Amino acid sequence: MHIHSSSCYSRDYEKSEFFDALTGGDLDVVAVTDHNSVDVKLLSELQGVLAKENKTLIGGVELNVKLHPDTIKQYNLTLGKGSKGEYFHAIVWFSMEDAGAMAQVVTHLFEKRLLAEKGAPSDGKPAIQPQSPKSFSKMTEGKAIFLEEFQKEAAAIPHFFIPHENKDRSLSSYLPNNCQANLDYKDRLFYYSHAMAVEGGSKSRKSISTGMAEELETTVAALFFSDAKTTEEIGSRFTWIDFDGDLESLLLAISDPESRIKTSDEYPELPQTNTGSFLESVSFNTYVSGAVDNSRPITLNFSPGYNGIVGSRGSGKSMLACLLANKGVDTYSRFVDADSVKFKMQDGVPTSNRPKCLYLGQGELEEIYRSGKYEQIPFLDEHISPLKEKARKGSEEAADELKTWLNLGERLLKAFCTKYPNGPLRINHLDAAVPSGITIEGPSLPARDAPQITKAKNSLNVIDDKLRAASEAIGSIKFNASYPEDNTLFEALEVETRAIQNDMEAVIKRIGRFSDGLGKVDPSWFSRREELVSLFSETLNTANNASGSTTLAQYQKQTKDATAFLYDLLSLRISLKHVDEEAQAAYERMHKPIDPVPLQNGDEPIEISLFYEDDSTYDDKRANLLGASSSKDLQALAEAFLRQADRRRMHKLFDGRKFISYSSRDLGSHYEKYFELAKTTICDAGSLKTQIKIAEKPIDDMSPGTKAQALLKLFLNDSVASGRWAYVVIDQPEDNLDVATIKDFLVDRLKQLKLNVQFFVVSHSAPVIVNGDARTVIVCNNDNNGISYVPGPLNESPIKQSIADVLDGGERYLKMRLNKYNFQVGDHS
């Protein structure tokens, strides 16, 4: 916007070359600023050519300017040495409608200057013959007009006055900064003349004065242009200005240069980084007078940067925010057709699918700091969620390990009970003396005599029976001879047979007598001897049982078994102690706070840490399962084994409330219940709590106002502009914020972030909308015909009036910023 045309004496290219360079270049807005001359004819022709390319032309001129001696004397100014103190260069911009009027002012002042040098009277007819614009420009080379005269004659023409800085013929070379009077004068010059800037890049504003920023709290707009010597250089250096291409819109940009003006020496690429991906428009149908069968279509176009949403209470501000965020739209079903909402991204097509957006509802910050759910803030969530995941994983691993140890403890106790099903082994045998172990060998005792009598008698009875049978058998033997020659033989045989029979009968009688005699033997004959022998044997056995080797062996076995039991019991106790220690270590790892994560939010150090809300120790959790009379550790379970014979005493070792239905159950049931409860209570880490510290102070300890401010700063972290969201919707962020926070943080933060992400901000606060520099303002209305919306820039008269009407302090803040427009409430001209 600082380009010399072919009509300037300092350039030797042709008009056609100049026009081609502008139409074929990337510049959207051009200002032709020839030296001390305004070629109205060329500007008019160029305006038409550029319009065909959708480019805008602003009128301009580069003046040689100096201060009147009276001014120098009045303010005690010191001029630069040598040629530097002759004059300085300044660019003047004006609208094309005022090009003719500005040309007359410039021509008149330089003719006056030229005539004065020739000594001709300035009030007479011009002594200078008509010249071509280029020739006239050449005539003014090295000549300067008074700033005071230009300000007077051009006062009726809206224009910008932009001195050179950080380059040849700069204002600060003309009025050096080593003189305080010069600095004070330049401060007044720029502070009270709002349509002023400096040209020379971002460094140029430093050459004016630090007083502007430090004392007057204002920033001079710094511009940067190519000032091309050749057509090839046109557009090589330029300024990004967020405005609509007209002078009034340019005034709005210059009134807030930090927000709307960037120079190519610092920003070679477009500062507004999201122009290829932002919500271009949204369309929907509202119901007229609340009648669902009578709807009105609405389409709202938005800026890629900051869009402010204003209106009185109940005008539909929050409804629009909810539509944009697709949050709670059903609550506005009487006013809008939710199914009609269509979103259109830049160069896209309307769709019902809402682009990804970040939403901060009204009062949501208050809810966040009340609930402590800080992960609802994206910047914190980026760090809290991984921390929680890390904590969850570590806690689950520790919980699994804790369960493993508890399972081991349960198995140890069950195995011990299986090995000793009858309970503990007693050692009361140790109360008696230890047996000697000596055994007396008894003699071989003779057999008893008395049984021989009975045995003999029984045998005789058997013999008697058999002899009688034999006698009968032999009595049946008869010898009768049938032949004479056999008589002698048979008689002899008969005699012998009868003799035998007689002998046998005699034996039978004898046996009878003997048997009768045996029956008459007195048993007492033998009993005394037998009693003595029996007494001897019993006496010997009693002695051996009391101290003999068998008793000693039994004693030793009992002792060995008792020793093994006690050893096993000791091993069990040691193992349970180890299980307890390992379980406690696993529990502590399960509840271990995550190492704090240090972060930076702008200039403020942030620290995020996680800890478990349940601060109960392992001992506390375990003790809750055991009775008051127990040892409060796993040793109580070993003690329960020893008490199992008395179930009442055993039951008292466990917590009466949790084991209330187990009073009559056995030890195994108590063990199962204990470990069941332990695995559900001790192994449960509970919920994690997030602690946020800002500058070493926990947010939870801050006052509500300070906490809201801190959370808003975290919400508006740089991560908001990471590209994750197409746009951000914030509903009344000024709630719970003091004026200083709005002024010193919120306003500036919106200006910074809007270059990278689209914002929609609903607000009742004038500083948020006006000082925050909303590029587009959507005014919301709700009348008898229903809800309606009117979008427009800040500098539009209807928008200005609405801001003054509905925003808190709207008129005052508009005047503070827009007096550059000579703004008056009610002025719609």
C-alpha cells in the first residue's frame, strides 16, 4: 500500500508495466503514493482495472513535510543535523472519492511552496504553468510543505497520515529521540491524531517513543511496504491488515494494530492461519411468533477470527451458541428447528454434521472449579488423561500383585488347615517326666498244667467213643466152618477174636475209670501257681509301660509331631508376615501419587499432580476387617486357627459387623469371607483427584474469582489453536471475572488466539467485544416475530448503536475506541 506509479518522478517504468504488475500480483489492496503529486486520472483508470480483479485501490500521496518555525519554537524542538533536519517523508491515504479534493490541497500547498521560493506572492494567480503529474512531482523534489498547513487544509478530508520510520527521511531523523521535548511532541502528535501510523516495519514504532506504550497505554500502528523501485519489486514487502478495504474499516484496524496489523518482515505468511478451515456460515430456521408451522430461514456468515455475539437478555445469544456447539439445542425447540441447522465450512457444502468445536458454556468454569474436574479443560486434559492412564495402569498392576499376595495368604492358611484338620497339636505330654526307655525282658513262662487235665479227659472221651465202635465192629466177626477140615482153624480164629473183644471191653472200662478220675481232680490245685505267674507278668508289663522303650517312642513321636506343628505354625506366621509386607508394598504402589508434571502456561508455571482421595493406609483397610481384640494384621488369622475349638472366641477375632452372619460358621468360612472382603476393599484404589498448582499455589486454595481467572487462562491455552478444533464457542466468559482480568487477560488473549482459531464469544461485556476486537458482531433480537440475528463489523452504525444499547458500558468503551470516527450514539450517517 505504498507504491509509486509511473506518474512519479522517482520511477521510470511505463504505465502499462505498472498496471500489469498490480493486476498480476498478490496484493488485495493497493495505495498509489507518488511524491508530492496526486494523478487523479491515473488513479481513476487504475481503480477500474483493479476492480475487475477484485482488488481495491486507495488514494495516496507521499509528502515532504516539515514543521513551522513557530511550532519548533513553541515546543522547544530540536531538529536533526544537516539534511536530516530539513524535512521528513509521510504517506497520506484517502478514499478515491476524495482523490480530487486531496489533489487540490497537495497541489496548492506545493505550488505555494514553489512560488515562495521564487518570491512570487502566494495570494496572486499561480506563476507556475500547468504541468503533467510526473513533471509536477519532479518540480517538488527536495521541497517540503508545512505540516500545520497541510493539517489545516486537509482537515475536512478523511485521511491517514503515516510518517516514515526506520528508513530514510524518517520522522525520528527529523526530530531525534535524544531530546525529551521531541519525544513529548511526537507522543502528542500520535496520541491525539488517531488516523496516524508509521511506515518502516515492526521496528519503526520503537523509534517514536516508549511513552506511548508505557504512559499512554496505546500502540502506534507500524506498516511495512515495498516502496518498489522496479515493477518486479512491487509486493515484495507488504502489510497484512484485517479490514474491509475501505478507509473507515482501516481506521478500525489502526485503532488496534496489535490485533489487526502484521508486517511481512515478521509475518511473511498470512497471520490468520485458519482461513482454509473455518466455519464460513450457519443456516437454520427460527419459528415466527413461536409457531412451528411458520418458520423463517436465517443464514449467518462469520469471520475466520473473532465473532462476537451480543444482545439483551432472552434475545437468543445462548441459543446461537448452543446451535454452533450442538449442545442443549432441544431446550430451544420453541424457537428453532433443530433439524434445519446446517454448517458450512470454508469452500465446503452445507451439512448437518457439526464441525469439531470446543465449547465453554455459561457458568461452566464455575462448575469445573466446584467439581474439581479439571480435565474438562482441554489443555489440562492433554496432560491429565495420560497421567490418569499411567496411574490407572500402575494401580491395576499393583492391585493385581496385591491380589496375588492375598491369594497366597489364603492358600497358605487353607493348606495349613488341611494338614492339621483336627486343629492345633497339644504339647501337654511334656508336663510328665521323660520315660527312661529301659525294658525288662521277662522269662519264658511254662505252659499251664490245668488245661492238660481237661485236654486228657477230652481225648479219653474221643478214645472211648472210638473203642466202643471198634468193639461193636469186632463183635460182628464170626467164624463158622462149613467143612470139617476148617473146624479146627475157625475155632482158633474165633477164640482169638473173642479174646480181642474181651481185651477191648476191658480197656473201655479202664478208660472210663480213668476219665472219672480226671474229672475228680480239683482245679484249685493249679490256680495258685497260675495267679503268681500272672501277677509276675503284669508287674513286669506295668514297669515296662511306665518307662520302657515303647512309652519313650510314643513320647518322642508326640514331641516330634508337636515340634513339626510349631515349626509349621512359625513358618506360617513368617510367611503371613512376608505376605503382609508385600501386600502393603503393593498397596502403597497402588496409591502412589504420580510425579507432578511441570508445565508452562504463558509466563505462569503450572504443576499437575494426581493423588487418591482415599488416604486410608493398608493397615487401616486391613484393620477394618478384624475385631478389636485381634492383632490387626494377618497374624490374627493364624491366631484364629489356634482358637477354632472355641468358635465364639475365634469369631471375635473378625469384625463383628462384616462377619455378623458368620458367628456359627467354621474357621474355613471365616477365612473365605475375610479374603473375599480384602480383595474387594483393600484392592480398590478408589478415585483419583487432580491437583493443579499455578505459581506454586493450588487452585483449590484460591478465591472463587481468582480460581475462575486461573481456569480461564488454562482454558485459553495455546493448545486451543492447535488445529484440533475448527472453532471455539464461549458463552459469557466474563462471569466471575473482575474487570482487571477481563482487561489484562481475556481481551488480549482473544486477540492473540483469534489469528489461529475461530472464536464465537457471547458476552454482555463491552470490553470483551469492543476491546477484544470482534471482527464480526452478531446482534441478537427477540421481538413479536421471534428471534432474529444481524451480523456486521464493529464500525457499522447499526452495530455500534446495538453495542451501545445492550452491552454493559457499551457506549463508553465504543467512545474510547471509536472516537477515531467522531462516534456519537444515534449517529447513523
